[in-house]
Amino acid sequence: MSLTDSLSSTAPTSHQPLRLSQIWATTRGLILIGLPQVLLLVAAIAAHSIRAETPAAEIPLPEYSANLGLDDRDEAFDQRVARIVDEEGFPAAFKSIEKAYQKHPTPHVKSLYGECLINGSHFGAPDHREEEGVKILKEAVDEGSPHAFTAMGWQLLAGVGVPKDVGRGLAYLKRASDAGDATASFYLSVAYATGMGITQSLRAAHQWAVVASLRGKPDGLFAEGQVYEQGNGVPVDIAKACERYLDAASRGCDMASQQIDLLAKNGQEPAKRVQGLLLLRRVAFHWRRTRAQIQPVVDYFEATYPKDPEVLYALGTLYIYGGREEYQDFKKAYALLEKAAALGSLDAQAEQAEMIAEGFGVKRDIGKALDLLLPLAAKKNAKALNYIGVDHYWGLLANEGIYKDEHLAFVYSAAAAEAGDYYAPANLADCYAFGIGVKRDYALAAKYTRIAWIDGVLPHAYANRQIDKFVAFVDP
């Protein structure tokens, strides 16, 4: 079935909002360019006392780039390796990489193989082959592999396997990040968060962490949370730590979810608040939760945070999506969103505009909805950009000037993904899979499917089926 067929068969009903998650074909999921670096994250946090060798100002702050610098076969290979890591672990992934290196050693495959040999058993490879790994990695750098610059940049920054060279390491990581490598952005966030050979800058760390998280690697946000929680170079700030943990957990970082639960269990009020917010976000993504799990959070929020715009917005989305329809109440949802919007929540304003456009809980008024939505899109609000992309795909608002235009649907979806919308990567996966407003590209369809999956928007099994299908188109 084509995307157009699947969409046209998904008409909105009187009790269900016209949502992106429901009307665009569901291809969602995590990206892994290279291998997960959780062990190196922990090592970097432990090494936070290494500081102030290179001023932070020498490295520009990031700008988002969707250019991966990989060809389709390399991208497809990354998706296969990621799947093996998920299901079988690092040793099996290393065997797959080694087999590819022996059969067809592209610069990208060389970069992965060399990185594994340098890190040994931590990455499922044999120990004591560091020199061979460095040699292979240098070859991949000379051949221009973005991931080779990431891996070598980290080795130079940490002085592992090569002489320590902070300035060169940062330059390599910046180059790889500019080419779209999520791991490079993550490493930069860790370096700035912990002051790893440079002046500690949590502002720069956060910006790099956000870039990495939008590319499917939220661990940098978790690293920031650790810095605030432990007081590494800054005063202890549990509230700020919990904000970072919430952002990381919302993007699929299990370590952040566990840390929130631990702090909440220990009686930390900021953790209890974000624990509730995380649960309601997941209900909005249609994660299965029972009334026994949801109602205590609702009661706690209504009693404790009656004027918190983020809490009011979360409650509003609960009453829109309903938690399997047990809580669905559009009038109550609209009233909560109206309060949140009045308190400054731009996301609540965007959600409110969409409810007005659809006539859920309030009289339908397309003009009024667009009067709210278009200024928000001009401010780069992710939800507003996302909804306008949907409107351009459907073309149902042509009389109001939002014409059917597949290219604009793609452009707005890309902008929404860059701004941090959770559903936008799923839309980009559809655009690349079906050639909606952009040249068909199954490798990028697989990439954005994994990003949306790790964001929690799609069940794991379905995402894997979609990724396998896309990868098979690229490299049978």
C-alpha cells in the first residue's frame, strides 16, 4: 500500500484528533552512527577534574546539520550494526564489522573496525590490538570518513592510543559533527560538561547535547544532569539535573529514567515532578499505562502544581490522547491548555490552535487557529512547524492559504525535527520512504525511523520491521 493510500484510509473521527502520529504512515525509531559510547560517557564523567587546557571560545557553538556524510550503503550498514547491538550485544556487532572489513573495507567500515580494536573488549573486540586499531583509524581519517574523525577526535581528546592533543581532538569532533555524526556531538557535550581538557562550559555542553539528542543520541543530556547532580565544577542543583534527566529520558535514555526514579524514591521533589511529567509524555505517545499508574500523578499534579505551565500542558495532552481513551475529555483538555498558554507555554498555544482547527472541545475556527499557529511557526516552535507540515500534506486548508504542497510538507517536517518535535522524525522517515517532497532515500528513511523509535513514538518491533525493509532496499 502506498503512503497516499494509507493516509486516505485514516480519516479523523468525531472523538479522535487529527494527529501526526495517527495520520502519517507509522515509521518511527533510534539512530546509531558507529557504536554506543555509554562506557566512555561514564569514563568522561569520572575524569571531570581534567580542565582548562583550551578555552571554550575557540570552538564555535553547533548548528544543526542533517548531512550525514555517508552513502546509502554505509548508512544501511550502521542500521544493521545498531540492530545487532540491540539484540545480540557488542561481540556479535564486532564480528559483523570485522566481516565487512575483510570483505569490503570502505572508509566508514574501517573507522568502525579501528575504533573497536582500540577499545577492545569494551566494544566486543579482542584486547591488545590498539596499535592496529590506531593505524586503521588513521587510514579512515585520511580517506575522509566522518565517523573516523569522531573516533580519532575522542582518542586525541582523551589521549587513548595516541598522544593527547586537545585542540586537534576538538577540531576533529567539530568537523564530524558538522557532517551530521551524532556521536561527535555527544562527545563535545561531554567534553564541555566535564571540562575534559578545556574550560568547562555548561552552556556549550547543553547546545551540543541538544544537537546529539535530535540525532538520536540523548546521553549528553544525561551527562549534563550528572554534572548538576554531583556538583562537578558547579554548585549542586537537583532541579536543573532533573530537567536534563527529563529531556534525556524523553528522548529514550534509560539511564536518565532510572536516575529520575532513584531521586524520586529518595524524596527529591524535583524528581517526583519530572517523573510524573515523563509518565504523561509517554501516555501521550500511546504507551500503555493503567489508571492505577496515571491517577496518582494527576492527583499529585492538581494538588501541588496548579499554576505550573509545563504541568498544565502535560495534563492537557493526557485529556486529549486519553490514555487508551479512559481520560479523553476535550473540553477539560482545552481549558488546561488555555491556562498553560496564558502562563507562557508555547507548546500549549500550538496544541490549543490545533484543537481549534479541528473543533475538539471548542468551536471550530480555522482562521483563529492559523492566527495562533503561524506566529508560533515563525518563532520556530516545533509543534507549530509540525502541524503546518501536516496541513501542507493534506491540503485541507487551501481556502485559508495552506495549500497542498508535498515539498513544503517535507520542509516543515525537517524544520520541526530540527526544533525538537517528537513526531517530526517519523514524518521525515515517511517523506524519504515514499518520496514525499524529496527524493526517495531508504537509508535516510531507516535513520529517521530509528530516531523516532528511540524518542518513544513507535513500538520497537514495528520500527525494526520497517528498518529491515528499508535497509534491504539499499543493500540486499
